[in-house]
Amino acid sequence: MKSLPKLLCAITLLSMSGLVWASCPEGQEEDDRTSECKPSLKAKKSLSWGSDWKFARSLPIGAKKHGYQVVSGPDNPVRYGQNSEKFEVRPGDCSRAKGGGWDDCKNDRERSELIQRGYTQRAGDEYWYRWSIYLPPTHQNIYRAKVAYAQFHQEECLPVVMFQEYSGGYWLNIQPTINKGLDDDRKLLEAKEFIGKWNDIVVHARWTKHSDGWFTVWVNGEEKTSYYGKTMSCKEVYFKYGVYRSFVSLSPKSKTVTTIAYYDGVVRSKSKEGMFDSLPE
């Protein structure tokens, strides 16, 4: 398959400082100095690697090994190169923060996410973001439970923007935190477009506590929606991606259905260059 341009390949640094597995999943190896899992040399050649940010497992205490794996084709979908990231949430896959913080198991949540650590977004920052997401053809929606596939969250504050599924399709949810106390939901993809194929998401954002911010979203090269105004309310914004199921008790399906999502090419850049370069079908 075609590779992304050099700039676009200088991408996400996966920091495994929050991992609690006894052994490392496929595509990773144990660091001899820290005993933590890190992407293997093989994975580094094709996975997101080194765009001046790094990630760890979100809520690592009790996180399942199957929840996050670096996988390879042809047995798994890969957008480019040799590897992709697989997130899997099975019924009951809840975990908690270190030190007695947030506990999904006590709050009707289940998840497997990576969370940005360090090199976060501050007021005045402007970035381009890109990621590719794939849901298997066997995917089942568990609405009325909510499923989020990416979040721009805030340290010690509520999220500002989420990418969610709702009753079908892929939606941008602008949170009340920045939107005068109101939810603003905007559909990006219909369910038939979202499931069973790779979709490439591009975001351009300016982070500010004032009215001069923006957030524009493209899907598969087509501009879908823009928001203008306040884009943060606290000191810093961080990115999370994976699978996050909330209010799971509202859906009987959540007791039997597993949610799987694949990601590839998770990018952050100061430049637009390469963001809209075509990828193979």
C-alpha cells in the first residue's frame, strides 16, 4: 500500500507509561529499563510515531490486555503500512485511575482509550489533526448507551468536543462546556458510511477561551462542519481516542455486545501539508 508523505509519517508517539499488562500485546515489546510496553521496531515503521505528543492507557488499573493491541494485516484492517491499532471493549470492561480517582465500574462506563500525556494543547495553539477509523462490518450499535470514538478533553474539567455514535452514524458533539451550556450534535457520516470501511478524519482547531477560536472537520476530504467561538474553558486540552461506552445500563445490548474500532495514522501537525493526501481504498 501507498505510504503517507514523510511529514505525515512523523506522527503519534505511543507512550506506554500507563500500561499494566503482565506481557505486551502483538506489535509491542518490553522496555528493558522500565519494564513497560512500547511499540516494536516493526510497528514504528508504519504506525503513528513521533509528532511531538505521546499517549498512555486511560484508566490503567484493571484495563484488559485485549482492550488495546497493535495488530497487522492481512488478518486485521490496516489503512497503510503494516500495522493498525485495535481497541476492543467487551461487556464489563471497566477500569479505574491510579490513586483512587475516577472509576468506570462505579459510574456506568466501559472503555479502552489512549490518552494524550504531555505536549497538550494550550490557549493560542493552532493544530491540524488526522486519524483514520474503521468499524468492522459486524458492528452493532448499543444505543441508548453512548459510544465515543475520540474526545478533546480538558485537564480537571469537562470535555469540549466528542466524536460519538448515538443512534447511528458518526457525529460531532460540541459540548455545553464551550457552547453556552448547550449540546450541539452534527452528523458527519450515516451508519452505512461509517461501518465496514476506513474513514479519514481531519480537524483544524484553534484553542482559546475567547470567541476567536474555531473547529473545522473534514471527512474523506470533504468539509463537513465548522464551529466558531470559545474552544476551551480550562488551562489545557488533551486528545483521547479508542472506544468509550457510557451509560451502558440504558442498553440491554451492552450486556452481550462487544465494540471494536481500528485506528491508523493518528496525526498532529502545525501544518496543513499532507493532511488531505489521498490514501488507498
